[in-house]
Amino acid sequence: MPGTIIPSTFRPAWWLRSAHGQTIYPNVVRRVRPLEGVVWETFTLSDGDFLELAWTGPEAGPIVVLLHGIGGSANSAYIRGLSARLARSGWRVCQFHFRGCGPRPNLRTTTYHSGMTADPLEVLHELARRYPDRPRFGVGFSMGGNVLLRLLGEQGVNAPLDGAVAVSVPMELRPCADKLNTGVSRGYQTVLLRRVRTRMMERKELLKDVVDLDAAMRARSFWEFDAAFTAPVHHFDSALDYYERASSRPLLRAVQRPTLIVNSIDDPFMVPEILPQPEELSPHVTLELSEKGGHVGFVAAGKGGTPVYWLEQRIPEWLDKARQSKLAGPDPVA
């Protein structure tokens, strides 16, 4: 039995219909106030390094772990906005920081990449140990969504989550790297590379004997950066080897937890050809496609044209439904 592909109910704001407008406005123009009452946890990993988790929301609430995109953090507008909305709805929110993305530089050369599932898996196993009776869900954005989908596919019935949502997912990395190196999309590539290089140089003393930092700093595309940095640091043979082995699309059939994927066809980080067919999806997976929405955008219009951040309605709606369905027994429906 294949998975499901459904049209999205999202409709873009009348004043923000372009893919680039949808991408830039919520991620660059929007200002979201810092969350109050955030509690930071330093999580020690099995290799002796650490991750930083930022917790917010009612302590006794069901748990949702948020995975950010490349160069993101708890300060990213999409993380702050969704965290505030979920906390108001009674969820205990764990903002997961990939290595090198928290407030402090990490201790080892290992960083993160689009297929790095080991670190979030360690955290999720610990949360399952701490809170065995609480519902536990994951939400991933962009790269974080790809990581989340790979984790679910790799773990199958053993995945330590009750369900997941993945947004604007680059399910095939090679075509996405090509797309970001063409036309206007190169602007996004430049910004993202600047962010990852800044983090990289915070650990230059650790990394200088592992990779050619000068080549990584000169990189003007993800192909060049991943060949100079990501592949050697994480023991891939090449950038192409990394893209093929870290993509989530080949694992979607193995997902055994209720999962919603939300992507837009006009996403400037991707090409439509990366989108899977129903037969590539597990019966537990629903792919919700929107004609418009950009990359982690999905800005609708409210009364008087005021911006409405649709993801902050759709994701909590799905999570609440999935949680109630879990308590009742059967698999939730998108």
C-alpha cells in the first residue's frame, strides 16, 4: 500500500505570491521576540562532545523536538515562531541544536550534515528513557527535515518517536545543490555558505589538520564546500557520495511512524523532480504539496492583509490530531 500525496490548503498572501518573497519575508524580514523562560541543557554525547538543547513550554506537556536547517538555531524566526505557538498549546518544546550551532563551539571535528542522524537519535533515545509515558514528536525544517526523515527510515519500527512533520525537505541533495548554484538561487547559497563558514572557523584549530580550510573558505558553491569540508570531515568519498548517501528520498518507504511532509512546488532551493511518487512513500507518510510557499515560507494573509504564518497553524493542528489518535490507538490521519 503506497503513501498519500494531497494538495495543500495553503494560499499565499495576495501581496506575497512569488517564491522569493515567500522565502525572504518570514525568514529575513519577520521579527520574532525571544522566547521567555527558556531553559538550556548541555547534552553529553557518547563520543565526549556535547549538544545544546533549549527547552520551553509547560514541563509536563507532550514533547516535540524541533530540528533547524543549515546555519539555523533557536534564534531562527521559524523556530521561535513555532516554539511560541506550540508552548501556548501546552507542548514541551525541545529546540535541538546540531553540533556547532549552539552558543558554544564544540570539542570535536565532527559537525553536522544533511544525513547526520546519530546525534538526534542519541537525544531521542534519552528522551524516551526520561519520559516513557509521554507522547514524543519531531519537527524538522529543510536540512533538519531531511535528517528527521532519514532517521525515521533508518530506525523503522524502532524509531523513538510517535510521529513527525518535515517541512521544505531537500529529499534529493544533488539536484538541490545544482539548483542553488543557478540563477537567483545563488543568493541563498551565498548566505548559507557564509553561515556555515563562520561556524567552521570557530573551530579552525581543531579542523586545520583534518581539512583544507583555505579551500573550504574559497568555496563558492555547495558542491565545492562539500567536497572540501563535509566529505572529508565525515568520511564520504566525495561531495557526490555524500549527496547520494545522505538523501532521504530512498528511505521514505521504510518510515513506520505517522509522518507529514509539507513542500512547495515553487521552492527556490529545489526542483520538482526531487518529489517522490506515492509508491515511494510508506503508508504512514503523507506528502502535502502546495503550488506556492517558497522555502520554509508559507505566508498567508489575515484580516486587512496582515501576515499569517500558516505553518504555525498547520503543524500544531497535525500534531494535536496525531497525539489524540495515538492516545486512542490507531494511526493518525493527515
